[in-house]
Amino acid sequence: QLQASGGGLVQAGGSLRLSCAASGRSFGNYGVGWFRQAPGKEREFVAAISWSGGITRYADSVKGRFTIFRNNAKTTVYLQMDSLKPEDTAVYYCAARTLGLARPQDYEYEYWGQGTLVTVSS
């Protein structure tokens, strides 16, 4: 079970940090990704990190503004979101895959969290 948290309401240009934790286990060997879904739109890839943390991938729309990283104990994966824009408004989901690569396709992830809402006001 994955738990995503940290969403909220923020003004454009502000920052938020999302967290993704696996209840009862570590993320040790899992690749983890963040995806988002805005109202009326399809779910899209945001960022992903490999099991080691050594490889990260980002959607072009967030590159340079968002950072994905994991703690040393590999129990939590974070998504630091800076310079937020109204178009970043969406429900953000974290997902994990047992093959620990950083992949951008949602169908490659087996485990999903419940989502956390991020709203960016203009």
C-alpha cells in the first residue's frame, strides 16, 4: 500500500513537497514514479526514480522545476515542486514497480497510491 501526501493549495510561483511512503515496507528495490491527472485530462507522467536513486527522469513540462529523490533508508520518495504554475493543478499519484528502473509509462507500475490534490492558483 502506497500513501501519497503533501498536496494542498499554493499560489503560482510557490512550492510544495509531496511524499510517497510504502506502509509496512521499504522501497528498497522498487522504481518509483509520480503521475498526475488534471480534470478532464488523461493521466500523465511527471517524474521517476530508479531503485538506487541514481537515475531520474522528468517530463519536459516539469524539468528544471521539479525534483524527485528518495531518503537514504529508501522508505520515502519525495517530489519537490518549485515554481509551480496553474497548469500543474492535478491529482498527483505515486506508483512503484518491482523492476527498479525509472520508467515513464504508467502501465509498467504495479502499485499505486490514492493520490493527493495539488491546486495552484494564479
